[in-house]
Amino acid sequence: MLRESNNPSRSWLATPPAASWPNPEETELNPYIKWRKLLWSWHHSIEKGWSDEDFIDLITAVDKEIAAIDGNGFRITPSGEWEEVSEVLPDICFWKDETVNVAGSHKARHLMGVLLHLAVEAVHSDRRLAISSCGNAALAAATVARAVSRPIDVFIPTWANPDVVKKLKDLGASIHVCERKVGEIGDPCMKRFQEAVQLGAFPFGVQATENTMALDGGRSIGWELAEQISTNQIDYLFVQVGGGALLTSCVIGLLEAKRFGILDQIPKVCAVQTEGCAPFDRAWRGIPRFDTPDEKVDYANENAEILMTPWQEPKSLATGILDDVTYDWLGVVRGLAHTGGESIVASEQQIVDAHSLVNSLGVPAEPTGSAAVAGVMGALNSGYIERQDRVGVLLTGIQHPSR
């Protein structure tokens, strides 16, 4: 059953009971095919009488259309290590590059996962899709929607990148620029998006609070990461947090990898926000110390309205993580609590420096996409980590031209 919900408790996804990890000799490069038997959409399709070949054919057909539009289909994204590249980073820094993903970011991983559910559940092709986004998520959603000829409404802020807006128009998306109403609290784009969903649009965004299955495809990044670090063990993994679904998905995937014996140890996962917008960090600091991770998660859930409140006047060069509320923050709390990680706030100067450094090392990431590296800088500077620690970062979004 395809689940649509605005319940914060949806910010997690269990493993299908009959899930299985692919054979170690598997050479398939499309993550949705390789790890299909871990996807809820695959299990739902089998329950509906589909064959395994039917599901593979669906992925292959959609992926072909996406590649025709974007130039890239879905493939396992590359990883590597930087060794002693800067005094502001530890000696060993493992990286995974999502800038080469469909539409230039990790966002399409979530949305392809949702699209597979739409196909399996036979949601009518005329039903409008809707997303609230300022950039990469909108591009990913519009690209995937175009591939299957589904209409989509994109709710964007007044300050959206003109180049991104042009690309959205070229992809056939219906664009709605959202201005803040007098006295309105919270993200106006999210409010207009939620109004559209109430009127019948399908939530096609990357917030699990709006559609739990945004986590289904997102887990594929965690599965890939697990195999990539199984022979390159890292102590810490830094992930930028805006809405929170990326970190949540990755942690779920890593926990599943450990369950299936792919990883002996899971790195401590750290959430990275910027000083100009850190609603998750503020909430995290408000949770008392407890003896067990579950106690911490339970306290956060029971005190959600007090802990997670809108950030006033979000501002940063890393515009992609300026969500005034961390929508899937309970998933992030659970991820940090169960891996022993921490919340890190990067200074604006570290955001700038990380962006410059990552680009100089050959990855064309935008400031948001390199924000995890800023978090590493902040953690090293504060003494949370040391130079000999092995850290990992996700580089999550490609730099778009600006006018």
C-alpha cells in the first residue's frame, strides 16, 4: 500500500520482512535493480502478482527515458579518498559523489523510489504531482515526472536560482512562486504545497513526513555506501541536513547492511547544519541525556512541538539546507542516537571554505553539496574529531550557474 502521511512518526522505514541482500558477485550498476529485493515497491509488486522480470522491465524502461532527458540514468555513484589534502581536514577523508546522479544530486534517488510505488499501485497518470523545493529536489522531481509524462506542480521561493527555474520550465513543470503572506510563520512553499496535496495532488517530494516512501529509494545510497566502506572503514560519516530525509535514509541503509553482514561496524553519523539555519541542532540540544537511544527518540517524539520550531530568517550560502523546520528530524534523532553520532553546526566561513576546497579537488559541488565537508572542518576545529580519525562525507549537489 502506498502511504501518504504528514505524521512525523513516518520519518523512518522498516525493512521488508522478506528482504534479501544481492549476491556478492552481482555486477548490476543500476541500484534499483541490484537492491530491488530490499525495496518495498518490489515486495508490493510481487504481492500484486508481478514477476521479478516485470519489475526489472519497469525500472529499465523508466531509466531509459530518464537518460534520454537528463543524459544520465541511475548508476552506483563513485567514491574515493582524499589523503592529507588540507590542514582543516583529517588526514583521511572518504567521499561519495552524488553530483553525478540524475539531475545532479541525490534527490532523484528518493523520487525514483516513490515513482516505482506509483507504478506498482497504478496511481492514475493524470493525477498531478506536487513538490516544494528551492532547487535540486525540484529538478529531480521534474526530470523523473517528465520521463513518465506525469504533470507536476513545483512550489519555489522568490529567490530561486533563475537557471534552475529555466530548467524546470524546459522540463514542462508548472511553477508556482511562493511569497510569504503577512503574519505567516513557516516556509510558504511548503504551505502552498500542502494546500495542493489537500486538494488532491500527490506528494512527490523528499520529506518522509509527507510521503514515507521518499525513504525507500533513498536507502539505496546507504546500501552503496555500506559496500564502499566495507573495505575502507570510517569512524564518522558527515551528512548535511535540510529536511532530514537524506541522513535518515542513509542510516536506515547502513543499519540494514550491518543486519545482512555487509558491515561489522556502522560509523557515527553526524548531522551538519549551518549557523544561519540550525533548527535540528537546537532541537537536539534540547533532548536530555538518556541511557539508551530509544529513550532519546521517545523523548523527542513526546516533546516534538516544543523541540522542533521554525527557524527565524534562515540565511546561508548553502541555500539547499535552509529548511526552517527539519521535517524528518525524528528520523535524524533516531539515526544519531543509534549510531552514537552528533549534531554539528558549521560557520558560514566554513561553508564558504568547504565549497572552495571541494571544487579545487575536482568535484563541482554547490555550497549545499559540500556542506558536509564544512561540518568536518567544524568538528575538527572544536575537537570533536581528531586528525587521525577516518571520516566520510556525502557530496550531494552539483553547482548550477547563477545570474
